[in-house]
Amino acid sequence: MHGRPRKPLKPEDAASIEKAAKLRTLQSQLLHNHHNQIYTKEALDLSSKLLESNPELYTAWNYRKLAVQHNLLSETDHDSIKSILDEELRIVEIALRRNFKSYGAWHHRKWVLSKGLSSLDHEFKLLDKFQKADARNFHAWNYRRFVASLKNVSEKEELDYTTDMINSNFSNYSAWHNRSVVLSHLLKQKTQGFLSKEKVLTEEYELVHQAIFTDPDDQSGWFYHFWLLEQTITPDAPVLLSSWPIHDSDLIVSLDGNLDGCMLSPCTSFSSDKGTFPLILYFNQTVEGVNSSTVDIKFMFSKNEDISWRPLSTNNSGKSQAWVTYLKFPDGKDHSLKACPVEVTVGHSQGIISSTGSNYSFPSRFAFTVSLQIDKDSEGGAGTEKIVWKDDSFHTDEALLEEVSPILSFDRLRIIKEHDPTASKWHIETITYEIALFRELLLEVNCKIGKLTLARLLMAHDAMMSYNTSFAYKKVNTEEVLELFSDLMKLDPSHSRYYKDEHSLILIEKVISQKKSFMSQCRYYRESTSSNFHNCLCLRLNNLSLSRIGSFEHLLWVRMLDLSYNELQSIEGLEALQLLSCLNLSNNKFRSLTALEPLGLLKSLKVLDISYNEIGLHSIDTTRYLCSSPLSHTIGNDFNIDGVEVADYWEAVLFFKRLELTQLDVVGNAVNDEKFRLLLVKLLPKLKWLDGEAVN
């Protein structure tokens, strides 16, 4: 090829070619036997030869399962049955000696052992051999848990085994991992000797310190320390962090669609043309089981059993940190300006469960009043005037900000303080000691994982102190944590995206953690051409180099949000902001419309700016593992447009048909062309403005 002379094969090349040819022949014969259900001794011997050479051939293992099941049907003698199963174990052992990380071989061995006729003692002896050959073979550790369960070996014995393995080799990551699995079960079941979580974790910290300080460059102990930290700081039970409407507020629901004036009190007003308003609950953990049985609502116009809750999540798992229901006033004007009390009790009966299996055990109650405002003379509605995202459209008004500052008080987010779990003295003392310990270590050894550990410890300390006292606690470690993540981005470029995300979350928390800094990001929108959004309070988090957003529990009241000129690729979690009406995501790094999927859950969203991103620039959507396709959806004949192949824009169809936008900006994206714009006009019948121009 390309003028190069063909080189003669080396002896080892010829041998490889011959071996490959034999494997192909054996594989063809096995497939023939498989398809024709031939389970003779000769056919089984052939599959044995193939698996001894190539243990990764799943079809061959499946064939042997079928063959064994077929042959067992004709056997009644116990010894004959055991002989067939022993032969399978022998074949698996030979295959594992060739490749002891073969998934198919280990799965087949589990299947044989589950028949209940094999020696479990032999399995432990075999495992000892494999773990001596490779102590970090996670296949062997998984299989050990399986065998130990079959033999009813106590988890305490298995924990002692991991101790022996760790003491012989601190670098045995699999032993550390197995220890975390076993210890989790022992603590959850409150086994004798493991009743005190504090005592157990203290001993574990002492053990892992030996590993880390013996060899700081080995990551095994560090990862176990991360797990211990998670056990230390994660509350055992889920907690309700915030709600909207907030406790003791007076909510006005406006039916005229005009937000002028009402937006001066962003936590106490809502505009709706249907007479409905959202009730949002935000928990500190992902939970399920939020329904009329676990949340009691007393509202004169709704029966509690008729109220339907839904999780604000895009994965359809039925679990979420944020849950919403919509309460409705009856039709008619008789209820205008009458204040109606609403009382909400959360967790009065069991059923709200976290993703870790913990029950909600801190019943909370909050109450507010709501009244309906009807203006029959109002014309138009929200979003009929164009929003201009220019700096000179946003203004600071100290008098107005002071007027709403009590409503934005962060202490109001603590729903029922007498039920708040507090960090124990042990928790705070433990984290404080760990911080001092790793500060000392980093003076001697400048390692990346040590800096990351210190950053996590400092974050945990601030979180505990603020929760244990009040939100007014000044998070004294914030600047140091930001500096640590900045250093890590430089020291470890291959993981810079992770460090950048963590840096962004801390930065947002810093901005909103104190009233002064938070209010500095709030501006009033005043555009002479807009009547519907005049004096609308906007939270401006633009130009902060954010790659991720969070702290949504403090932002449930936000109607207008500016996230432009950042580095966002995802808006996961934004779906909790059910009041959001205007959103600016321009000049970020969104690569596809599926990255914006949470917006489909925002019923109030009217104005969206996604201009100058990277939508359409990348042919492959990497924002999700299982991407939807036009083959799995019926787009419908109503979207057929002359000159537009709708199937070419199926992603846009699936995204935009869930929205009711009146204003959209998409200029500056690769996907934006004349056909795409025609499609948008068809998909969004309420659209008034597209890229700053009126839609006819």
C-alpha cells in the first residue's frame, strides 16, 4: 500500500492468524449447535474449548446454560446432577485462570452456585487464590459477597476480613469499597456493636488516617475518607428546606396577566390567567411519596384528597428534591380580594422517603393567605411587550429593594425551626479535627486529592455551622474553598470541569448567602416600551463564569433570571423555579436543545433567550446517555411545513412544543436558519417576538 513493499509475516504473526482461524471455526460450530439446539457431549466439549480460549464470548456461556438446563431435565440421580454442575464449575475455573476479570465467567459461576448443590467452602478457597493474585479484583469481591450471603456468613466476619486485607495492603481499593458496603448494612440494621454511629465512624477515621498518612500518594484511603465524610455530614432523614409561598406571607393571584406593581413584592404575587397558583416544596434530598396522604392542605376551595402532586424532575423516576401542585380558585368574581387562609402540614404521616431509604421524620407546618385580584379593564397579557436584556434596562432602586428585603429574608426559609435537626457536638468536633489534620498534612505534602479533601471538609463545616445556628452565620471558609478549587483547576486540568462546577456552586452560594451581596445582584427592569414587566425584579447572575447553578431552595420566588455570559452547559435543577417567566441564557455553551430540557417543566415561562450558544454546532448530542430519536416519537401531521423536513428538527419539535413562549431569541446558533425559524413559528403559536422582530 502507498508504494511500501509487503513485509513477510513473522512466525508469531502466522501463529496468531492460525489461532484466529481456529477460533472462528469453533465459533461457527457453536452457533450452529446453538441455533439447532444440539446439546450432545461433543457439542459441549466444543464450547468448552472455545471458552478456554476466549472467556469473553457471552453467547457460548448462554449456550452452556441452555445445555445444562436441558440435560438436568433428564437426570434424577443426585450424584449425576452434581457431576454436571461440577463440570460447569471446572470450565469456569479454567476460563477465570485465563482471564479472572471475565464478566461472563463470573456470572455463569453465580448461576451454577445458585442451584445449591456446590461446596461453598471450595468457593472461599478459590477466592483466596484469586485475591492473592489480584487483591483489587472487584469481580472476586462481588462474588465473595454473593457466596457469603449464600453461606450466611455474618457481615461482622466479612468486615473483619476487609480489615485483614487492608492491614496487609493499604492500597487495596476493593477492600475499602467492600468495607463501606458491609459497614453501611451494619449501621442501617443497628447490629449489636454498631448501635452508635458516632463511635463506629470515629474508629473508621482512625483506620483510614493510618493509610493516608502512611502513603499520601495512594488514592484508596482518600476515597474511603470521602465516603466517611459523606456519612458524617448527610442527615439521616430528609428535611423540608423551603417552600413557595413562604410561611406567613400574603399572596395575591392576579388574573389580568399584568405584573406591573405586583412584582414589587416577588414573594407575594403571582399572575395567572387560569386562577391557579403553584405550591412548591423543596427538600434537602431527593424524595418520593409526596402525595395527599403525606401532605395535608387546608384550602377552602380544594379537597385534600383531590390534590395531585408531581415531582419536578426530567428523568420520570417519580423522585425529586422539588415537588409542586397547583391550587385553583373557583370561577367567578365573588372571591376577588378576599383573603383565604392556606395551611400546609408536611410529614404528618409516614410515606415521604429519601433515595437512601430514610423516612421524613421532622413534620413541618407553614401557613399563608391568598387572595384573587381581577381587573376586567386590563388589556393584553404578560409577554406581549418585548423584553430587552440590555444593561441600561436594569436599575437599582434602594428604596424598592429595602421594601422587599424582609420578604427575601433567608431566615424565612426555615419552615419550622423547632423541628430542625441540628448538628451534634460530635459532628462539628469531628469535622474541625479533620480540617486541622489535613491542613498539617498539606504543609508537608502538596497533593491534589488532599486539597480536594480539605475543600470538602471546609464546605461541610460551614454547612453544619450555618444550619446549627442560623442562616445569618457567615460562612468563614468560602474564600479559602474558592481558592482551593481554583488551584485544583490549574494542578489537575484533566478534571478541571468537575472543579469548575464545584467552584460555581460555592460562588452562587456566596452571592446569595448574605443579604447585602444578594441584593447587589437584584435589579429592577424598567423599559419604556414595556408596560407588563415594568419594575419587574430580576436576579442577575451574569458574567460570573458559572459552569453550574445551584442553591435553588433560595430562588423559588424568582420570576426574571439573567444567566447570560457564563459557561453553562446544563441547567439541571432549574425546573424547581416554577414562577420563572423570563430567562436569559445567551452567550453560554449549550450544545443541544436536550440540555435545556428542564425548561419544559416551567409552566410560567414566556420569554427565553438562548442566543449565541453552540446549538446545532455538534452533530452528536452528549447531554444524555439515552437520547430520544424521531423513530421513538410521533411528530404528527400538524407540524408538516412546506419546504421543511420536520424530521431533521425532531429535537426542536420535542422541546419547543412543550413551551408557550411569547418571545424567543435563537440568533447566533448554528441551527438557526430560515427553515428553523419557520418551524419555530409553527411550533409556538403564541410567539410575538423572534430574534427581536415581531412575528406576523
